[in-house]
Amino acid sequence: MTTKQFPKNFLWGGATAANQLEGAYNVDGKGLSVQDVTPKGGFGPIAEVPTEDNLKLVGIDFYNRYKEDIKLLAEMGYKVFRLSIAWSRIFPKGDEEEPNEAGLQFYDDVFDELAKYNIEPLVTLSHYETPLHLAREYNGWANRKLIEFYERYTRTVFERYKNKVKYWLTFNEVNSVLHLPFMSGGIKTDPKELSKQDLYQAVHHELVASALATKVGHEINPDFKIGCMVLAMPAYAMTSNPLDVLAARQFENQNYLFSDIHVRGKYPNYIKRFFKENNIEIQFAPGDKELLAEHTVDFVSFSYYMSVAQAHNPEEYLSGKGNILGGITNPYLEASEWGWQIDPVGLRLVLNDFYDRYQIPLFIVENGLGAKDVLVDGPDGPTVEDDYRIDYLQKHLEQVYEAIEDGVEVMGYTSWGCIDLVSASTAELSKRYGYIYVDRNDDGRGTLNRYRKKSFYWYKEVIESNGASLLKK
Ligand code: BGP
């Protein structure tokens, strides 16, 4: 009998974003990003200047401790590490002609450190980190000028790291701009006043910029693998009432729009109807249509934390909390301490749905459980007995395996926040996802020391056995 395991060369690893772990927000020439003025997270108020209560200003001090951290990731056997480049380290304001050398040097050092351990970087070019100046002066992606600035930035980093980085993602959770225009798209207009026309025009700018980056990247190095990244959230019909099924389908289409354009290179018909009914008319500049059509992505990546239910009459049900977008509470599922409903089978469904739709490789670049951890004494020093996290990850990975058995091509899996970091939605440190505990609290205090949790050893075994340890039952 052969042992069950994951495909050869499966990319096991973890995921992070610059603004949530680096700290050093104003060091070595870095400019401010939208994150430096959102001390309470994506849904919180926007401050005029960085304030001390913003945990992201220090993060977990990865900027100074990356060597120690990468060593720990290597100890777990990581094949891949997802990180983002902070755009405002490279172009502090975003609209300069020349990049900031110190910022470029920092990522050279990080990539070199990863290379020492044969860990492939997977780089997000824009992870909720639009330079603040671009938000204030241009209203972020609502302005077509951003395409030009993003092109300059991506060209700069593609050139610089062309021999160090192979895997790239253009925009983190590109669909989230519909729900969080400031954090995701640097659009400072109050969401209540932002017209659908302006919002979808901003979406168009990002989609064109993504295609342009894909073009430029492939020209610079034809071996680059460039993917889109979407927030995936399957929607179940609350009942078998066809109207509920339709509501669920329409909710999913709002997300599919982004991957459809990235993969198929054109706007799908279902959105044309939505545009017509909402008086939206997307302005295409000459060349946009061709760019979208000719520079589609090499793979689709996505985050997956939870599913939701939808109904045609949602007001009659309990509404649930969710990762940026949400829906109705599904009575069949349990939820995390933050109300995100836990649904491993949903991950198998997402993988199958994407693959049926596109037949190109998929990459799960975020998944995990945000939970409050308690540090206890262990035989080798402080640790966390995070069986709840192991249980979550084990069940999700079992479903990834099932999807692979279903015939889905999965490149890899990077669980979110592999080392504890600051939450995107709430800016808390107590919402922890990591295999590595970082001693820092919501009040900003702590030694910043790192400790291996129980899940650290569990994941190490998963990677070492190429998933066999998950599947031995
Ligand atoms: C995604 C983001 C990440 C991340 C994660 C977990 O939406 O891409 O940046 O933080 O969700 O969310 P949170 O940090 O809000 O728990």
C-alpha cells in the first residue's frame, strides 16, 4: 500500500504582509502608507498622522529581526514564504521618478536570507499598502494616474529582483476594494459618498494595472509566474428556494468578476447587466481592452477563511461577521472567536469551482485561524498549546488533499500569519494566526521574543512528510 501524500514539489509555507509585521514605518526613507494612519484597522477611523496606538508602526519588528524569523521558518522546513514589498519603502510618496535605494536593499537582504535556506519568496506587490501620498493627492485607484505609478514601481522591483523572485501576486485580495476602498485602494472618498461609477472605474484601473504588470514582468523574465489574488468566499443558498440560490450566485459573481477578468481577459456578460442597471459605464482608454486580453495570469491565488450563506430576504436571518465581506450565519457551522464561520469543506468547493472554471494552477496563499493564545511553560521554555489551530489547519489541509484527488492542480499552501502579526481588520495583536508566538500585546507592550507553539512542531512534520502525517488515518 502506498502512503498518501501531497504532489511532489508542493509549495508548503506561510504568508505575511509588510505592513503587518515589518514595523520601522518611517525608517531608511520609507514613506507613509495608508496603514500608518489606520490605527484601528481597515474598518476604523483614518487619522491625520501616525499615532502611537497603531501597532503596525512597530509590527513585530521583522525589519530588524528577519534573520531570526527566517531561521525559524526554515526550521519548519518552509519551501515558500509569502511576503509583500511595502510600496512606500521603494517609492516613499509613490509618484517619484527615482526609487529609494535603502528600501530596495532591505528586500535584497531578505531574499538573500531566504535563498540561504532554499525558501522561494512569493511576493505580493501591493498588499493594502498604497503610499499615503497617492491616497491624499490622487484619491488612490479612483485616479487613472495610479496605473503609471504602479507600473514604475513594479518595473523597478521586477528588474531588481529578477534573479531572486519567481512567484508574484499583483494585488492582495483585489476584490476587497469594493468593500474597503481606503485600505484596499487608497480611495479617501467616504464610502457612503463614493459612487458605484467611481468605485468600478477604480476596479478597472487596478485590473489594467495588474495586466500591465503581468506584461512587464514576463518581458523582464519569461520564467516569472505571476498570479492574481482574490478573497474567496463560497456562498451557500440559505434554503433550496431558487431565489436564495440566485442570491448566492449573484454574491459569488461579485468575486468571480475579478478572477474572470484576470484569467479570461475580458469583462463577463453577467457584469454588463449589473453595470447597465446601476448606470455604470467603465471608461476604457485606448489599449486597455488588448492589455486585459493579452496579459492574463499564470495562476490564480486566493485567501480562504470561511464561507457564508445568502438569501433573497437576508433581513429575516441572523447576519454573520466575516472577512471584509459577509453574509448570513450558517446554522451548520461553528465560528472563530471573531465570528468567522469555520468550513473546511468550503475550501474543497472553492478549489473545484476555480479549477472547473479556469483549468489553470491554483495557489492557496492565505488560510488560518485567528485565536487568542495563552503562553504557558513548556519543557523547552514558553509555548502555546494551540490544539484548536492544529485542528483547523488539519481539517482544511485534508480538504485540499481531497480537491487534489478530485483532479485540481494546486501549487501550494501558505497559511496566513505564520508568525503572529497585527490583524488587518482590527489592528489587534491578540488575533493570532502563527506557528510562532510573538510576545507583544494589544497595548503595545512585550519583549518581542519569539516562541514556538505546539503547531510549529505539527506543521514541521506535515512539511517533512509532504502531507503524509495529515493523512495517515
Ligand atoms: C486577509 C488579508 C490579510 C490578513 C487576513 C486575516 O483579508 O489579506 O492581510 O490579515 O485577511 O485577517 P485579519 O488580520 O483581519 O484577521
